[in-house]
Amino acid sequence: MGDIVFQLISFSLMFGVVAGIVFLIVSLKKRSSKLDRVEKKVDQLLEREKIAV
């Protein structure tokens, strides 16, 4: 019985580590693309401001 509990805990821990790494990579990738989009919008607004003045 103890062996089964140990295996379940070990499997859960390994799965959690892998899922955490995947989540971290995906969130960093989304953050980077979101920052790029915001930067583009700011650049467009600055260009409009230059043209308007």
C-alpha cells in the first residue's frame, strides 16, 4: 500500500513540475507578444501625433 502512495505522489510531483514549466514558457511567450503589440500601438500613436503637429 505504501508503494502505491509513493508512486502516486512521485507521479503527481513529476507531472506538476512539467506542467509548471510548460505554463511558464507559454505565459512568457504571451507576455512578449502582448508587449510587442502594445509597443506597435504606441508607435502608431506617436506617428499620428507627429503628423497632426
